[in-house]
Amino acid sequence: MTNHDAPSSTRRERQLVQIAALSVAGDSGRAAGLVLEHAAEFPDDAPLLAQVTSNLRSYDVVVIGGGAAGLSAALVLGRARRRVAVIDAGSPRNAPATHMQGYLSRDGMPPAEFLAAARAEVAAYGVEIIPDHVVGIEAGFFVRLAGGTVVTARRLLLATGVSDALPQIPGVRERWGRDLLHCPYCHGWEVRDQPLGVLGSHPSAVQHAHLVRQWSDDVAFFAHTLEVSATERAQLNARGVRVIDGEVSRLVVENDHLTGVQLDDGRVTPRAAVFVRPHNVPHDDGLAASLGCQLDDAGFVTVDATGRTSTPGAWAAGNVVDPRAQVITAAGTGSAAAIAMNADLVQEDIDRAPKC
């Protein structure tokens, strides 16, 4: 590029940003004038100009993630007469589970039914559900979607959830959410008084076994690859939890039901269900990092009591903040974030109002 070309390139980029900003603000008159000026100087940009001016959709709040946290926030904001879009790819974490427990008035509801009801509720207040996923967020909260659409927002809510990293044991992924379980508060009642197992694949697995013992007096702790200390072994034995040493080779499944746990040496211990403490990891979408949000040592977003992140205008709620939050807890954080975002938008409206 020559020295003469550099200012022209800079001006081109600046004008495109201005056109996009004016389009978003609804200032069609100034945007049209700048479009004509830009088209005369940069005629090859005609397709790009068309995209910038017509492929942008503007919202008060864009919610990224359509689970309990995101939809709860959308409900509150919709009722506050805000223009809201929820971007959701339709891959909920609890999809393998047949029922959702512990949610007052919704106990036992299938997760898919819960989401359908929640979507219908937010839609009644004008909230848009966009079935897509975010591939990037540019300065000014320009949100690029995989389908090619660009949306923009005055405020953003990250509600992208968490991923469960499971041990690489045959049968684990297939039985996940069915009879290979993680949360006794979510699933313990349904398997109460049955022969249960706890897999030692996480540093907190011993404590998990003590917790599971509340639901059954027949609990076996499979040490697997975990080193169980003498103190831990004594405590488990004192509560009637059997410690079974040896690496687990597979989960035994018969007629589409888990029936036991097999070790490398061939031993099989009959079990009706097994609990495992997964390693919770943030999704590798990089969205929080691209926004400059402060993260904790595990990669989860750090927020204040309202869900506000370290990045102005961006909030986060649900499992992207607290990987152990249950559905009802995640919904509560979404509601709190929505109230805070609306208050922030009101203050901005005050600051922008013409002064007499």
C-alpha cells in the first residue's frame, strides 16, 4: 500500500463504521447521505453497504444463550418494554435428562417442555428468538452470527452456560443424564434406596460420595484413578460406603438400563445408577474474552451481585458465571441481571435526553 492509499483506506473504514452506527440509531437521513458519499468514492463497496444498512438489526439488549438464565432475563426485559433478541443454537446442557427437578412449580417437567413454555412466554412480550450462534462480537456490541446476520445492542447478556467434561469410559457419554448422573439434588430422589455408585474421577468425588449416601444406604465408591487417603477411606467406611479399588473399564448396560460397573480385572459390581462429578469448563467460544471480561482462574466470568462484568455494558448470568447453579438458580441470576440492565439503560436515556 502506498502512502497515498493509507488515508483513503482509513477513511473508508471510518465511514463504514459511521454508516452502521447511524443505521443502528435509526438516523436514516444522515445514513443515506453518507451512503451516497461513500458509494461515489468507493463504488466497489456497494454489496457491503447493502449489508451494513439492511442486514443489521438493533436491540436494547441481545441475550446470548437461551437457557433458564437467558430466557428469564428476556422475560423481565420484554415486560419492561425493551427490544430484546435471544440468540440460541438450541443445544441445552440438560437435553439428555428426561425430567427437571427442584424448580418450584415445575418439578418433574421435561427440559424440552420447560424451554418451549419459556420461549412462548417471552415471545408474548415481543422478544425475538434467533436460532443461530454467535461467531464474534465487535466493538460497539456488533454481534456477528454464523448465518451471516449482524445484530447490535446497547447492552449484552452472556448466558452461554457450561460444558461437562466427562471421563473417557465406555458407556459414560451414552448414559449421561439417564442413569449416569451428576447432581443428587436433581436426580437423587428418583434413584433413592437403590444400589448406587460414585465414580472417583474428580478431586471432589469423595465428598460427592458422602452426599449421595443421603439417598441410599447402598453406595459404592469406585476409586478408579483417584488416590483415596487413609482418612478418606476411614470416613467412607464409617458411613457404610464401600470403597472399591481398581480402574473402571466400562459401564454395564442391559436392555437400555445401567446394571453395573466393570473394572479392568473383570469384576462387575451391580449398580442401578452411578453418580459422577464432571469437570465443568466454559464453552470454548471465546466470547467473554473477546469482550475483555475479567475471568476467574477456571475461565468463568466474574461479576458483581447484579451480574455486571468488568466490561461496560456487558452482563453475565447462569452457569457461565457459576457452573454449579441449578436451573432455578440460573433463572434467578438472569432476572437480577435484567433488572440491573434496564436500570442502566434508563440512566443512559436520562443522560441522552435533550436538556432544556
